[in-house]
Amino acid sequence: MSKQLGFLHNSEKCVGCRGCEMACKNEYQIDAAPQWRKVFQLHEEDFSLPTRMFFSMACNHCAHPECLRVCPVEAYTKRDDGIVVHDPNRCIGCRLCTMACPYDRPQINSAKKKVEKCNLCYQRIDNGEQPACVAACIPGALELVEINDILDQKTGVLKTLPGLPSPKLTTPSIRFIGPKQGKQIRRD
Amino acid sequence: MKLSRRKFLGGAVAAASSITLFNFNLLTGSPSASASAADQPSEAIKTFRNVCPRNCYDTCGMITYVQDGILKKVEGDPKHGYTNGKLCLKGYAYPRRVYSPDRIKYPMKQTPRGSGNWTRISWDEAMDTIAKKILDLKQRYGSTLPICLDKYSGNFGIVHYGIEGTMSSIGYTTRAVGTPCWPAGIDAQTYDFGTLYSNDPEDMVNAKYLILWGQNAAWTAIHSFPFINKARERGAKLVVIDPILTSTASKADLYIQVNPSTDGALALGMARYIIDNNWVDWEYARANSIGFDEWVDYIKKEVTLDWASEKTGVPKDIIMEIAREYATAKPASMWVGYGMQRHTNGGQNVRIIDALGVMTGNVGKSGGGVNYGHLETWGFNYNAMVNAAPKGSKGFIGPDGKEGDRAINMNNFAHDVSAQSDPPVKMLWLACRNPGAQDPDTNAIEKMFASMEFVVTVDSFFNKTVEMSDIVLPATTHFEDWDVMASYWHYWIGINERAIDPLYESKSDVEIAIELSKKLNALEPGSCTFPTSGTPEEWLAKEFNPGIHQMLGIEDYKELMDGPRKANMPAASWSDGKFRTPSKKIEIHCELAEKNGLPALPIWVDEMKTPEKYPLRFMTPHPQHALHSQFQNLDWMMTANPEPKVEIHPVLAAKYGITEGNMVKVYNDLGSITVKAHLTRTTSLNVIVSYESWYKNSNFNVNYTLKAIPSDMGKQATGNDGLAFHDNFVMIEKA
Amino acid sequence: MGDWEWPLILFTVLGQIAIGIIVMLWWLDRDRDHLDTQLFKQGVYVSGGLLILALLASLFHLGHPEVAYRALAHLGSSWLSREILLFLLTFLAWINLFWLSRRQTSSHPIGADAATITTAEIAAEGQQSGNRSLGLGITSVLGLLGIASSAMIYVLPRVPAWNNVGPVLFFLLTTGLLGALVTLVLGRKLLHPTQKKLLLQCSLGCTIASLLFYVIYASMLSASMEGATSLNFLLSSPLFWARALLGWFAPLLLLVSMLKNSQVAKTNLILTLTLFSVLGEVLGRALFYLSATGIQITALF
Amino acid sequence: MTFYEDCPPHVLEVHSQLLLTLSQLFAKGGEKLPQTLIPLLKSCSAIADHHKVEKLHLTNQVLAQYSEADDDEYLVMCYEYNRLFVGPAAPVAPPYESVYLSPDHLVMREQTLAVREIYRRENLQAVGQRHEPDDFISIELEFAAYLLNRIIEAEAAKNNAKIQLYKTLYREFWNQHLGLWLGTFAHTISQSAKHPVFSSLSNVLSTLSTLHTPLNTKEANYETFAPQISRGSSSCCL
């Protein structure tokens, strides 16, 4: 594998507008229930001051994808650029990947009885376009990046946020810029 | 399984002959079927330009992808310089709106109203029934005044003003006048500057200091964030003043949880400190305004920092800090949100904030401004709206002696409709409006609707208002219409093409007017002046005029099909110093206000007192997944946000024994709602918050508890005072 | 928290009984002639029937059972692929047993006159029982490997309650316990008392081991947050206490009293004991799935 | 069990009539039940007599009883019809194939395009194409009736090639479309129908559906259906 693509999510910029979540659904006209990408609001108590802080998460295209490891039909493949692609034509709906992924990103589509997930819009990337979610992010909080040491050595780049499973499990290809809190003048 | 077509099809002739043998009702010979087309079942994808017509700051440019006549997906229009090729979560959900099986498909009649007994009727029958009712009322009462129109913001497309035109063309009618959303602030700016006119929001990047005052852009104006962020990257500080720690406030450098309705006191405290330190831009203020020194004297005499601090709950040092920063960071920009003026002193508070902007010389400056909204780009012909009343129409004699429509207050609709007696209101026409969900005092609305003889609603979904109607007419979505949309925030104008054919039997408001006109004139020639011809695109074309052409730098509306255009206006409003007040200056001392029974000066007016019985303020701001009663009913939204909640501070909740997820009854004299509790410290101890919305298959409606208390301003520019939505007081208990 | 996974519960428990029977037959067959041919036949048939049922049940877990064969595609890293392969091989080995059992002449009643047996018959029988033992051995080994693979599927880093030796241990103990008891039921009229005793001792051993390991396993669980959630779920679930009663305490009492009082031959007791244990194991397996708590994103919304 | 298309022409005629009367019932709507219920009853009786379907006899009794209803009763039926199928409140059982078969339960999905394509192969198109979904139940039923009539014509002309072709086409259309959703549609109606006439209508639809059961079980699973989806889905999707 020559490189590993992934997401850089800037929680400082993310306002939880959920545009990415719906842009993903719009691009693929995903059914109501599955949420390939989802915006999560962090727990208030994880911060010194109450706040509305968010991160947006789709498939993390892990360096050690558990979905790929456990899948009995090889529905998952990892491309040279690190994208973990799920092929619904191979999927038999055994749901093992949904048990194995700590991020709950492969999700069963109960109508199709198959699993589906974010494929990082590889066809758009191959066309030189941004993934639909990144293209839709208005505050510029979501970026497509190459996950490498240079990125990890940058100050402020985090491997995880409070409330997320340990990255040791699957080595997810996502990095964060942590939420920053301003000063608050409160009445409680 | 795949059949070779040529084997059994001798071409069109064979098919035609077979058609003669079988009596088709729903199928017909297909003209397009040819051997070559047969190998290409799908057309290439076509794209169309649309503009989101919702009541929203952002009015996004959209690109719609259509294949085989079916809308496949939507994207932002990259040629739109403010929305920049991106949509919000609601915008991306549009395909679900168009193709939801829940859509209203045909004209339908309910007998009796509210029974749920609906029959499908033809357009002809619908128009016949409506026309006969109109003529009947006209005959019985000698005018069309018993017919009342309530239209507002469901679709802000210019051609949709054909709804008003429909009414004008049948005679003088009763009109719900006003705007529920923002009139107090509009009047405040009208008194001060002559009208509301904000800087180009893209100009926010030039601000060195940015105060968002009662404005939750993250939910209601998300496209402003790149500009705010750009300003911050250039070193600007972002201050958010809001009773609720919103998503926007969570991003601020400084968040101030002000006591609700005391924003004016905070601004006055700031003004006092600015005067004390002589950071006043005396030159600008004195050259451009009248009454400034009078106001300074008032402050020196009446306002102290201690008072302001006590009133607002904001520590003195913080008032001093923001006063210093706002006054000395030049330029500094303020964005006054619509939330903060929904109080009984809301307009007055905006006037104080306006004066603060004037005092610091931030008005008329790029990177500055006291920005509220504008209507500078709305100079269309309103061709569909302007129809003379039929000859001999009898109207309502207004206080000025002129005969015309009878205006009633949109913001106290239930009461005002019922209060009319000469003649009484007997029929309602509702379009782009859902008073059943959005008006105050839902119980009163229900009663008023029940007292009507006839109610017609034009809508796309079965909401509370449709539920209370006699006839519902299916409305097209904006993808099925031709239209043009301007924004009340940014300076862009875009054309809205018909991307797909109208689904089922839906019609646009102008098409409905045409049908009605045909019918009325057939029944009683000359009874309706609405033109009976013109394609939807022709109707659109008639909205343009040289002024709009010049503003957009185009010669023909068709040029807009290449992309939206930005009005050719300076980045800073009022930069020419030509204010539109009677005095042509900023009127810090405003005689018009005084004439209207308001203080002439932007002085403090006390907020509404909390009633003893109902100690909790119930704020019901705009939701994230919906725009009023639009969007939240769609499947994607119901998955992402399945149920309403009420946000309660944990300490307050503990007092009432409420824990996370408990059902809570929120009530006052007017009514009650029961809703799930979410405990959060984003609100304060005496404020509970629930976001207004219409959820599918739910009767949740915050307005059951909301009294129609007017805000202090609105009459001057919008015809009626606004609504003090956020001065709603309740009690809670565990349900 | 997991779901009530009927197809998986049936597949694993029935599969484990099926293989357990073969293992027990193999064990009883370790000395020639000790395994009654009738019991061998019955055992093989019942085991095969259960194995087929188990495999069928597993299909119901799939969204698309019609393409279940594809599950063999990822032997490189998927324990599910390996499990399917091993179960299919076990089934092939079972077909061999089935074929052997069809050819097996009835064994002689215990205490029959040895003089009536010709040398040729002895030789043939020796050959037969040699093949039989080999067949049982191969089937047992493949089956046990299959069961271990089954268990390995659940050894997921994401699920602390499973990410340990627990699944393998418990699956094998179920195999031993239910294999022994069902064999005992099948051979209640055909087994020597000593053989019965052996099987009962085996059951007792498995039950005690199961209980002991469960206690250790439970104490291990509390180490991680998700494990603790699983544990809390278990301890507060009436199902768990039903499982403990049916699968551990009642069988322990019965087994101890049966072995102590040499009531090894009492059919009613054997049936009761087996019923309890089977129910206990089914409940235990249901809980295994129900209590699985994965490490996951914890967020407000 | 014989398949529809293998029946002799006079039986096909009976079936075609049932499809057409059902098509007309849904096309004309709840307001025209006084006109569409009696023809439906007639064709149901013909089917019941021919196939000896006990359930249908009972159903026919109910239909017969209500086909003689007075205007008030017909009005009640009309309201119920609109509640079930039309609106304006979100209808309980929208009569469009894709609402049942597309995973997202919307109109104008891949099924709509697939039937449009099948009509087009016969040089036909829905009168309301692009306004009304092509997979509206009435259109599908009319098309099915049309195919049966083509078989009857071909039988009359003794044109074996055509007989085979139309039989294949009919089977294909039934197995990939009507047969896949009529059962669910009927079930949805029966779950919420508040008037006996619609329980009966549901019975007629499910009988229609089960008369084809041997074919359904053979092919009507997801896999045969999946290629339809991928063919129909737009190129802007994966």
C-alpha cells in the first residue's frame, strides 16, 4: 500500500450542522435508516464548560480494518490509497463486520439485507473530486488527508477524542483537531 | 429472461394495430420508442439551476440532477458566491420531499371540515366549488371582504406573490398583514436608518470584531460560517450574546449568557463605558445623526455599569471588556439576530444596539454595520401580484379614507379574524402558510378555523392547517416551478428552473390563480382580473425590469440560467451616508417613533415581568432539522432527529424531580404540551428550550402554550407589531 | 447490547451436541468392542441429523442464505470462513461415518457365545472397528477444530467480553457436556454401567469446569468498562439466574447424587439431567450473544 | 397448478377482466366505486367459479353486499379509500410499486423506471408519464391485462412464436413487478382497513397474487431482482 487516505476532522470548526451527514445521503440516496456518516455531539461533561461540540464520523478506513479481517466473503478490500471498499455484490449479510467495527460504521440495511458503508466516494476521488461530505462541509471542518507521520507530528493533531474507542483497536485513518473552548459568562 | 424486442415488435405499426385491439385507459402509444432508443434505456443526466425558496438567510443556489425526468440528487451551485456550492442538511433532503409518498397529490375536499373524510375532486370541481363560494359570499355581503388571505413565508419565490394577486384580482379582501418573524427589528432599523439594510454578509471577513447578538448561524445561516471563520483567521474576535448556549455560541471566543430581553441594557452599559472612556466616534455620530447628544446625556444621567450588570446578569468587567473591544477594534460588526427582538421590548433593544453602532462609527463601514437584513434586491415587478380589483368592487374604507383591502393582524390571526363583523370573515385562503402549526395559541386557531364557512389551503403536505380545511390544493415544489429568488441577507439573485414536471396534479400558485380566474369569469364574466394565459416561464419573465437587470448586470433573465448574479451594490450598507429617514440622517431621536407611541430615543424599556404562577421562560427558537413546519416530517429527518425534546438545566430539573428522558408537561393558562426532557447546562436556570417543528404523525406544537403577545414594534414598516415569541412563561411537571 | 440470535444459538449448540456425540463415541471406542454398534449407528445418525439442523439454522442468520457458499472465500483471515470449511469437512467425515455405519453388522449382544464367531468375522470386525475408530477420530478432530473456529469468530478486540479464551473454552465445554449427556441418553440401554459412569463423570467435570471458569471469566470482565456492562447485564438478568439454576446447580446436584448413589442407570434421571443441561446451555448461549457489549462511540446524540 | 398464461383463452379472458376491473377501480378512485365495484364483483365471481377458491366466494359475498350499498355507504367507502390510498394525509397503502420495493419507500425509484422500460419495449407509455409514477397499480394491471390479451390474440391467430413471446413477457412482468408487491400491498391494506369492502379488496389482491405462487417462489427473490436495481440506478450513484 502506497498511502493511506483518511479524514481530518476539525472539531474547533465543526458546528454540528450535519450537512455532511445529509450530503452523503443525498449523493447516494441512502435509505432512511443507515447513516454512513453521522455527526455526534460530545458529552457536555467531557469539557470544563458546558458546550455543544461535535465530531463527524463515517468509515475510518482503518489501517487494520476489523471488518475486512472478519468478513467471510471478502466483500471488503483495501485499495492502494488505503480506502476500505465494501462490495455489496459480494455481501451475504452475515453482519459479522457490524459486530467487529468499534465505530458501528458498517450498517445493515434491513430492506436489502446487506451491509453498507462509506467507501470514501472513491469514484469521486478517482475523478479528482472531493468526497461528497468534504465537498459539502461549509465551515471547512472536514478534510480528506493523507494519514502519515508528517500529519501526526503537527501540533494540535489528535488521534482520538473523548468518547471514542481506543485507536489501538483498528488504527483508524482519522485525525482530529480538538475542540477549543472560549470564555463563557454564565448565569448558573 | 432478456427478450429481443425486434423479434416480436414489428415496429410502431404493429404496436399501433395492437392498440386498436385493446382498449387502453392509462397507457398509450409511445412516440419515442424506436429501435435506436431501445438500446439506451436511460437518458443522460441533465442539470438545472434551482434556488431554495425557503424563509432562510441563505437562499442557496442549487444544481439539480435529473435523469429520465426524475430528480436524482441536488448539490450546491458553485457559481453562487455566498453559498459556494454547498447546501445545508435540509437542502440535501429535498429529493425526499419531492418523492415522498406522503405528498398531497390531488385536489381534495373534506366533509365536514376536520372529520378526516376526504374525497378526491377534479381541479375543475375544486375551482368550481371555490369560485361559487367566492361569488356567493360576494353576493351575500356585497363584497369579497369575507374572504381572508393568510400567506407568508412557505415559499419566498417572487412569482409566488401571485397568491396575493389571486386575491387582488377578485376584489378587495381581508388580508393577514405583518410578519411574525422580524418586524420589531425592521421597525427599529426603519426608525433609525429609514429602512433595514445590512452589509453584504461576505463583507464580514473584513470585521476585526464580531458580535452575533441572538443569532444562531450554525442552525439558521450556516453559509455565513466561512466568512466568520475568515474574519477570525484574520484575527477577529467572535462574541456571541444569547440566553442559550447554541452551537454557534459554543464556537465563540466569548459567550455571554445574557438575561433574556435585557440586551438593550447590556448595550447601554457598553455605551456608558464607551462614553466614560471617550471612545465615541463623535465626528461620525454628530455628522450623520440627529439626537445623538441627547442620547449621550440620557446615558450619563440614567445608566450605570452596576445597573446594566444587575439587569443583564453580565459582570461589570465583562461589559467593560466588550465595550472597549467593540469600540476600539475598527471596524467591528454586529449581527442582530431575529431571536433577540421577539420580546415586548425587542424593537427598542435593537434601536439601542443600532445607536451603539452609530456611536462607535461602525455604521456605513466595510467590516462593520449593525446587520439585520435587507430588501434591496427585491425590486421585482411583482407582476403576478398587481391586479386591479374587478370593476365595482367594494372595499374596506381605511382610516385614511381610501377604499381597499381590509388588513388584519397576522400575528394575532385567530383573534383578529374572529373580531371582524362588518362583514365577518367567512372564508380563508391559505398558501405558503401553516397557521395551525406556526401561529400563537393553537387552541384559538382551532376554534377560529372551526367557525369558518370555507377554508382552502394550498400545500404539499398534510399539516395541521390542511387538517382543518375544506379543500386542499396540491402545491408544486420549487423543482416543478419557474421562479426567481432573492435573499434578505446576501446580495445574490438566482433563477429557479423547472427541473421536473409537476408531480400528480400539483400546480403552482400562479397556475391555480389562472384556473380560478377562468372559472370565476365563466360563472360571472368580469369577476376576476387575473390573466388566464401565460406559461410558467413567461410569468417568471414578467418579473424582471431594467432596475433588476442593471443591478445584476444582465440584459435578459435568461442570463441567470448560467448562474446566479450578485447585485451590484457597495459592500457596506449606508456607506453613501444617504439615510432614508425623514431627516435623511440617522434618527437617534426619532419623531416617527414618538408619534407611534414609542420613546423617541433608544432608551431602556423594561422587559416583561415573569408572572408568579409561571416562573419559567419557555423559549422556542428555530430548529436544526426543519424550517418551521417544513422538512422535519421527511424520512431522513425523522431518522436523524426522531422526536422533540425540551432542554432543561439539570438543577432546575432536579427541583421538579425530572431526569434525562422523562416526559415533561409544559403548561400555562393557554394549553400544554408533553415532551421528553433533555438535561443540559446550555440553558439557564429559569429558561427551558424546545425547538419549534412539525414532526410526522405527531401533534407536538410549542404554540399550544404561546400567547399572542405583541412585541413593541412592527406596525410602521410591516403593518403590524411582531410577536413576543420569547416572552412565553410556563410551569413544568413530570408527566 | 446484543440481540437474541436464534439462528446462532441453534447453530452453535446443536453443532456442538452433534460433534460432542462423535467425540464421546470416539472416546468410548478407544478400546475395541467397547462401543456397541447399535449405539454407534444411533449416535452417528443423531449426530448427523443435528449437524444438518445446525447448518440449516445457521443459514437463517444470513441476509442472503442463497449465496452462503461464498462464505468460504476468506480463509486467509476470517474465522467464519474457516468455521464453515471445517464444518463442511466435518460433515464429509460424518458421511464417511454414515457409510461405515450402514455397512456395520449388528454387534453381538453382550455376553453372546464367542464360539459362534468365525475368525473371518473377527478379522472383518476388527477392520471395521479400526475404520470406525479412525473415522470417529477424524470427525472428532475436525469437529473440535470447527468448534474452536466458531468460538474464534467471537474473539473480537471490539468486544471485551469475548476477546479472551472464554468463547473457545465455553464452546468446548458445551461440546463435552452435552455430547456426553446426549450419548448417555442414546445409550441408556446399550451402555455398560462403567461407560455410563464415565460419561456422567465427564459431564460433571465439564459442568464444574464451566462454573469455575465462568467465575474467573466474570471477574475478568469487570476489568473493562464494556465488560462490566456485560457483567451487570448478566447479573441483573433473570435469564442468567435461570441459566445458572438449569445449567449449573441443578445438574451438579443431580450428577453428584447419581454418581454417589450409583443411580447411573435411571433413565428418568438421565433425561431430566440432559433436559436441564440443554436448556441451561441454550440460555447460556443466548446470554452470550445478548450480553455482548462492544466498545463504541459514546456521545450525547 | 396451472399458470395464468397457460390457461385456455377463455380463462385468460376471465383473468384479464379481473386485472382490468381492478385497474379501473384504482384508476377511478374511491369516488367511482359505485361504478367499479360491480364489474370487480363480476370478474371475481368468474375467477372464483373457475378456480374454486373458497376464500374468494366469501369475499364476493361481501363485495356483493356492498355493491348494492346506498350513497351514504358508498361515501364511507370513498373516505376509507382515500385514507388508504390517496390522502391528503400520508396514505396508509400508497398504490405505487416502488413504495414497497425500493428500500427507501419513495415514489419514482428504480422500479418505476424498470416498468417504464418494459412498457416502452411494447411501444407503450403511461399517459401521465413524468407526472404520475409509471408503477401506479392501475397502469401495471392494465399492462398485465394487455399482455394477456396479446396471448389471446396470438392463440386465435395460432401464432406460436407470439404466444411464447407474450407468455414469457407476461411471466417476466409478473415475477419482477406485480407479483413482488401485490402481496405486501394487500397485507398493508388488510392491516389497516376499517371497512369490510377493503378487507375484501385486499383478499382479491392476495388471491390474485397467490394464483401465481408457483412462479413467485421460483424466481421472486432478491437476487433476481438485484440486477434490476443496479440497471435502474443512476450513474450518479455508486
